Amino acid sequence: MSTPAPKLPADVVISGRVWELEVRDGLNLDEERAGLTQFSRGRIVLDTDAAQPRTMLHELMHAAEETLESDIPHDTIAALAAGLADALISRPVLAEWIAARARGDV
């Protein structure tokens, strides 16, 4: 029996700024985009059909870039998001370990 997938949280906090998270149908993005970061609204939106881990990490990195007032080239964000997604997919417990360490639980 498989475990049901966890629900997407309503938001995430990046360096003190709250970003809403949403997955929805019909974003009508071009072929190369599966999500978008609405900087002025503090919202990350992924298209239902394309909501993949790499896309979420990619948009989270754009949100972090904006929040931290950095200037990271788009191709660098894409490469880092892909690598982080691969790491977290290959070892899901890694995210739990990181969160536990951040909370001081370990």
C-alpha cells in the first residue's frame, strides 16, 4: 500500500519573507516554462501538468534571489535547481535531516 503524497504547503518563508505556493491549471505559459514567480505578489505558481520537483526548486531559487537581492544568472538557477532536486529525490530523508538540524532537534 502506497503512502499518499503530502499536500503542498500554502506558503514558505525565505529569509523572513512569506511566499505563497500554488499549483493550478491553465497558466498558459510558453513551452519552456512550467512555473512562475510573481515577485510583487510574493507568490510562486506552478502549472498542474508541469508541477515537478525541479520546477518548484527553480522557482524557490528565484524567490530567494529576489528576497536576498542577488543577481544570479538564470542558467545557474536552472542547474542548481536540477542538482538539488536530484539530491532530494534520491534521498528524501535528506530534507528531513536538514529541517531537524535547522530546528536544533539533532
